Amino acid sequence: MEITPSILTADFCRLGETIDEAIEAGIGWLHMDVMDGNWVVNRTITFGPALIKSVRERVGPAVFIDCHLMITNAEEAWEQYANAGANMVIAHIEAVEDFPKLISDLHGSGVQSGCVINPDTPIDGLLPFLTELDLVLVMSVVPGKGGQSFIPQVEGKVRSLREAIDSQIENGGRETKLMIDGGIKDHNAALVSEWGIDIAVVGSGLINNQGSIRENLESITKSLEM
Ligand code: DX5
Ligand code: ZN
């Protein structure tokens, strides 16, 4: 299971160094949490395409960048993130009117497509276009900030999506990736890996003042090997 950092708990005045530290620790994928101050319940604002552009310029072309759009107008705004250097745009099914259109717009621009569902959103809505998705993200916290507690009740949805994706692949379909986001630490990373998660977003479990990113990543990686 791959680990990708969310930078929400970083010191935004030291973001460049924090990203450098993550890449030196072996991270190859950055999860950028975009919030517009409207869509998430606690009205948080994080950052926009300008930051994505700076991060892309700093890390170069090899690092994979996804933008998790927690915004009201993902169907229009996605292009700014694509132009800023995102490899993937992950939009909320709860916030998008016509998801298949968004997917084809993204693919038409050479950008990978992700669909994210909140902890209490059922998977049924995305099954009709699962085969078109490069990634499905299951939120294990309510979107809005880092450092929240993990919601284990999403297990059933993760396992059902794992089954659906595996049968899709067996029938020659797209190798859609399965991601989880929120409250993942070294004590529950192995659990979600067993559920069938391919990539786990880790924010405060990686970027905190308990240890360096390398040390925190090592303790998560060790927990996966047990
Ligand atoms: C929450 C974000 C998550 C969050 C993860 O709205 O989408 O990516 O930053 O942070 P932790 O791992 O601290 O829950
Ligand atoms: Zn996120």
C-alpha cells in the first residue's frame, strides 16, 4: 500500500522544505487538499492553483500530484489545476452534477480522474462510471481539516469497492485505484491495507512534531510489514 502525504498540517510558511523532506524520505505522490471556504462544513480555505503550480515547479515532473477538490465548482475549476500541473483531479460525487462529463473532460486533457465519496455517501452513485475512473477515494473523516479521528464504519464500502474493482480488472477493465483519506496512522494502516486499499493519504500521521517525515513514514511502513 502506497502512502501519500496531505500537507494540511504542515507549517505553510515552510511548505517547500516540508515537501522536499517528504520526497527525500521516498514519497513519490503528493495529495493536495484544495478547499474553497464554501464546500466543506467548517468553511476552511486552504490553497488554489497558484500553490499547485509552485509545487510542480519545485518537485519537477516525476512526482505525482493529485488535487482533492473540496470546492463548489469542480466542473469548471478542474482546468486550472490541470494547467497548474496536477496529474489527477479528485472531485466529490456530492458536489458534481455530471460526473461522466467531468471524467471525459479530464481525460480529454490528459489528466487522470478520481471520484471521492464522503463517509456517509453510498457507493451506488459511482458504480455506473467506475470503469472510467482512474481512482476512487473513500473519505474516512468528514472533509475539512487534518488531524481528525478515523471512521472505521467505512470498511463495508471499501470492501465492496475492492470487490467491484477486482471483478472489473478480471474482465479486462481499467485498473482503478482505491484510496482512503483521513485519520490514517501507524496503528490502522495495516487494517485498511487488509481491506484492499491501494493508496492511503496520511496528513498528521506523517507531518507532525512527534517525529520527522522519514521516521513517521518508517513506522507506518513497518506496521504494514508485520
Ligand atoms: C481532510 C483532507 C484529508 C486530511 C488528512 O479534508 O481531505 O486529506 O488532510 O489528514 P489526516 O491524515 O491528519 O486525517
Ligand atoms: Zn484529502
